[in-house]
Amino acid sequence: MGSRCICARIGGISTIAMCGCCGKATLVPERRQEVTTEGGIDLTGDVDTSNAVRRLRDAGVFVSAFIAPEEKQIAAAQKQGYDAVELHTGEYANAHRPEDVQRQLERLTAAGQLAREMGMRLHAGHGLNYRNVGPVAAIEGMRELNIGHAIVSRAVFVGLREAVREMKRLLSS
């Protein structure tokens, strides 16, 4: 597929993604004061993205939802017609005590299994880096990881080509 578009607002998404420039779109929440998205879209609240998802899919766009690794969010994503879920890994990335890291990894693993059972592809991202990406990458059925910030940050010191090589080595080991 083509490049990945991250679409932040439901209102203008379809026009942007359906222009033919994107083969993929990920719907994420956005708040003006955030430098980066700090949580997944709440598909169980007032937000019903079904119409936008349908329009995107009708245009041939592969659509994923950036969501919390919760059963209710995964079920809502399936109901609203998403092709994939991207599990928000921020709580995992911010965990420091080994028992907290393990608990968050188990949460991600269970959410991943549910997403696959519901017929959606599994993606993950937010706060993943060279030190913590391995266990998330090893979750059964993981198809895509969004780790660009860590790679670009590392590239400042070693260059982009080497930063990508280092990450690829981690993911293949």
C-alpha cells in the first residue's frame, strides 16, 4: 500500500485520504495543547466514526483506529468497520517497575489477541523505542509498529540509515 496518513479530525479526513495520496489512514484524537497524541480515540463515547470509515474504505483506503488496549474499544472498532487497530502503548512505555511493565505487556497481548479474533490487523505505537520495542514486536500477530520518533531522535546522533538499521536489527532478533 501507499504512504500512511495520520488523520486527526473526523470532519476533513475523508477528503484528505480519498484524494488518492494515501493507501492507509489512522484515525487519532487530537487536542490543540498536545505536542503528540496522548491517548487513543474513544470509540465508545460520543464519537461514531462509522460513516468516515465506510467512506475511506469505499475509496480503497485501509483504515485503522488508534485506541486504548481495552476490550470495549476493540469491539467498538470492529463494529465501526475498521480494518485494524493501533494499540496505544503509552502506559507500557511509561511503566518503570518490572511488574508494571509486565502488567502492561499482558494487557497489550490480550488486546492483540482479541483484535485478531475479531478479524482486525494488529498495530501498536506511542513511546516505543530501542529499549522497549522488543516485547511489543513479539506479540503474536503484530503487523505494524509506529516508532518514528525514536528512530528520528537516534538519527540525530548516528544518521538515519544507521538508526533504521539498528531498529531493524532489534526487530529481527
